[in-house]
Amino acid sequence: MGDESRHKTIFEVVPGDKLELFQKWFSDTIPHNKALGLVVTAVRKGGATMRLDWQPHLVGNPETGVLHGGAITAMLDSCSGMAVATVLTKAQPFATLDLRIDYVHPATPGQPVLAEAECYRLTSNVAFTRAVAHHGDPKDPIAASAGTFMLGTKGKAAVGPHAVRVAAEKGRGV
């Protein structure tokens, strides 16, 4: 990369359809996210949006049909991680360090849940995020989260079309 692209974020330098690529990175090749059926609906520098469709096997209380809080937590975590990935300036592994979830009210049975996340601060070692899960109005949240992600953890950085293609060919997450 040239000197001027050295400080560009991964989101800015990744070629092609970013929505499709982030769907592969954060849903299709991560087994847990794939099992949940997470769908990437929007991605931008510093932010991401996902959808979790209501599915009977994700219900936490069979009497009410309410989605299990763990599925919503996993979606908020993944969406927040995706927001972090959009602001990195180099490919590097990272992991959730802390994720605080405040549940406001149960998800409505039968309705999809949306998550919107933003990475609002990035240091050399830690990324800070906030996110909200809702049914279409972020001002009426089901849950809200605040997260921190440790940058440069052990493991391979899952960034770039080649990493996605290789992982898909091997049938495992990146």
C-alpha cells in the first residue's frame, strides 16, 4: 500500500461489495452466527447493522415465544465486532474484552430484531462500542450494550477476500 493508504481503514480499502463481504466475514463463516441466522443489513465506516429473524429454536420461553436473551447478546456482540472491523487500519485479530447488556423489555414473539452498533473510540489496544437491539425504532430498545474489544489478540486476522474464500473452502470460520 502507498503512503496515503497506510492510514485508511480496512473498510475504505476493501474492494467490491462491502455488504456481501461483511456478511461472509461476520455471519457465513462464523459457525455460531451462521446457526443464529444473522444477516448483515448495513455496514459503514464505524458502524454496522444486523438482523436476527425470530425462529422457534431461538425461543427462550416456550410459553411466551420470546427470543432467548443469549441470541440477542450474541447478535449485539457480533454487530459491535463488525463495527470495530470497519475502523481498523490494518488486519489484526481482536476479541471481546467486556460486553455489558442492559435488557429493557422482551423481544416481541414472531418479529425480527435489529442491532445497530458503532465503534466510537479506537486506541492502540482497545476499541469501544455501543449498540442497541430493537424492532425498528432504536429509541425503543429491547437491549442496549457497551463493549470493549482487545486488539492484537492471538490468532489470525480474518480480513480480506482471500481469508473469506479460504475459510469457506475449508468449511470453517475465519
